[in-house]
Amino acid sequence: MLKQNFQLKLLHKLSPQQIQLMKLIQLPTQAFEQKLKQEIEENPALDIEREIDNDEDLQNEYEDLGNENIDTDEINIDEYLSDDEIPHYKLHANNYSPDDEENQIPYAGGISFHQNLKSQLNTFSLNNKKSSIAEFLVGSLDDSGYLRREILDLVDDLAFTQNIYTTEEEVEEVLTSIIQRMDPIGIGARNLKECLVLQLKNKSKSKSIALAIEILIKSFDQFVKKHYKKLITKYGITEGDLRLAVSEIEKLNPKPGGTYTVTSKITDQIVPDFTIQIIEGDLDLSLNSRNAPELNISREYNNMLKGYKESKQKSKSQKDAVLFIKQKLDAAKWFIDAIKQRQQTLLLTMNAIMEYQKEYFISGDEKKLRPMILKDIADIIAMDISTVSRVANSKYVSTPYGTKLIKEFFSESMKNDRGEDVSTREIKNILRAVIKNEDKKKPLTDDKLMHKLKEEGYIIARRTVAKYREQLEIPVARLRKEI
């Protein structure tokens, strides 16, 4: 049975422009520069210049044009040319200077890991078949130097992709007698255990190295879990003997392939989006000038509009061209407005964070970091929490105490034994210090850490201690144990 009924719903939908603005706000400086470059390449109505020439003549041309409307979709050309003293499509940034450095992202030099291994193959006397197998094995190693695939799978791949028919035994022989003898020692291993053993076998023979090899081969799981008492009993050795053996293992490289840099790999570089300085005792906030480009409308587009307006007979192709220009100018106008709004949002948000954490930025003392959540800043600037989150999660600020990720300034609050609100970040710092100073022969369990924090005035549950410890990427007590 069919029924008809009315239903009212209150929906809030973001326009495509609003969604794009949110994405622009989220972009850090380097990603924003790439987005800006892409937009300029796709929209010929946009120009970016480091130094804008005197536009007085161009401005006079704008002002001489009347308010004539054209028939093509009732487009008001003057609306796109000028309606005030400053052309629409120009954005001046007060904190941008032509003298600012153009810092390019550095590239790492050197030879790649796989290229180095292939060059080493030339030092071996190999027939064509073994040479092809060895080169295939080198290409199968991951960036850490491990061979993660089964030998049988490699045999099949050699047959299907290289037309090389071989056996598991032959591939195993090439792996152990050629690949695993190449530098750095440890490459070609199938797992961590084999990698460490290969490195130890390449060292000068000694009692501690022989013991280390035996422990890794026969008692790897007990070693990883740091069951030192069981190892001492099992091998009938002293604590000193085990300490020397463990010391030899700790000197090894678990990722031998990581010693090589990859050619043309971009090195890690943080570009701060903001800078906070202390000037005569007051905080001064500035936005990275690379976030504030100077944009203006293309002169060519202005000339095309002017030519269309002055022509007496307007052909269909001219009208189509004006429609295309209108679309590009609308996109340019929105993009420039979005950049303005992005700058305002970034500065407004960061200024609120700076004022909220003023005591920290003045002193640099992390104990003076106030508990602060996204809602605190959102209420101050009268914006949505999601907007604050977009600014905080991906932006860095340069301070007198180093470059910091903005989201690190946010933390929840807890009360100490005096009823004062303290930042959870302060508690984590104290927890890290307690663990750092513990007796490594008898590391503190989470329960004992809870009592230690209680002595410091922070009453928190054991499960909370465990959560903070995991967030600090600190292992459990058993894995922190040393001999």
C-alpha cells in the first residue's frame, strides 16, 4: 500500500568552495606552495609576481570603462575589471618581502643501496645464469636489506619473468655464497635472527661472540624477551659472560640496508608555518611569508575583456571566449579570497594559542604549559573545533626554544593532590624522567610507577600509567631490563 507524507529535515551541507577552503587551511607551507603552483598552472587568469610593477596605467584603463552590460548571460565585464581603487585580483601581504630567501628542499646525494650491490656483483666471477639470479635477488631485497620472499616463489618468478629455469638449491647457493657475502654484512637475511648471526660470524672469533651466536641460534626467543636468568642457567655462564655477549649483539645493525641514502630522495625538512619571537618582553607572531603570495589578474585577460567590450560586432566565438574568461575569473576571485581567509584563520588561531600558552612561550618551561583542548581555542576564536584541528595537526611554529608541532601544545587536564589543574603532558614528562632514572636491573612495573607518581603528587590509575607509557613508546618493565 502506497502512502504519501511530508517530512521536514534540517540539513547543513558544505559547498564545494567551503570544502576546498578547509583543505587549504589544513595544508602546511610546502604543500600550500605546491597547491598554489598547480592552481596558477590550471588557471591562466591568475598571476603571481615577487615584485608588482606600477599598475597606475592599468588602473586608469579600468576606471575609463563604463558599466555597460553585454548580452552574453548578462555578464557585467566591469565587475571583473575594477570596482575600487585597488584591482580585485591582487593580494598584498604585509609580511612578505622580495628579499626573503627562496629555500629549496635539499636533495640527498650518494649512491643508492641497490645500485651499490649491483656494482659489487662485478667483483664476482659468475656465469650468465648465476649472474642473472644474483641480480634478481638484489632487486628482491627491501630497503632494510632483507629478503622477505620465499625461495620457491623466487624460483617461480625467475621462470616466468626472466625465462631462467633453476632450483631452490641453486638460488639458495647464490644467496648464501654471493649475496650474503656482500657489504654491508647482514644483507640477504630472511629474518632478524639470520641478519644478526651473519654479522657476528663476520667478526673476529672470541668467547663472547661464540656465546652470542649460540644464544641467537638456539635461544632467540628467550633473548628477545630478556629472560636473562634462564639463559644463565641454560648455558652455565656468569652474569658477566652474558653481559659481554649481549653487548656484542647490541653493536650490530638490525637494518644493514639503511646505511645507504637513496639518490634524489628528499631529505626531511620542517618548514615552520609561524614564527614566535620575544621582542622587548612581548611575544610577536608572524606567518611564514611563503603562505602569503602576491596574486593579481593576468593583463592578457584584461586586454581580452577590453577588446570584447570595444568591438561593435560580437561573434559567437567571442561570446564563447568571454564565457570561458568569466569561469576562470570567478575561480581566480574565489581562490584569492580563499587565500585571504586562510591567512586570517591561521593567524587568528595561532594567536589564540600563543596567548593561551603565553607563560610557556615567554619562559620555555614546559611545566607552565596549561591544559588546553581544541574546544578552548575554538571558543576563543568563535570557530568550529574542526577548523582548529586542521591548523593544529599539520602546522609547525618556530619558537625561541625550537620548532614545535602545534598539536603538541594541546593536552587534557588532571588534578594533582592539591586540586590544581595540570597538563597531562607534564605528567608524561615526569613519567619519562622516573623511568629514565630507574634501576635498569630492576625496572619499575606500571604498578610501581603509579606509586612513584603518587609520591610526586599525581594520583592516577595504573591503566592510565600504562596508557601514557605506551604513548611515550616506552616498553614494559621486562623489556627495559638490563644486565
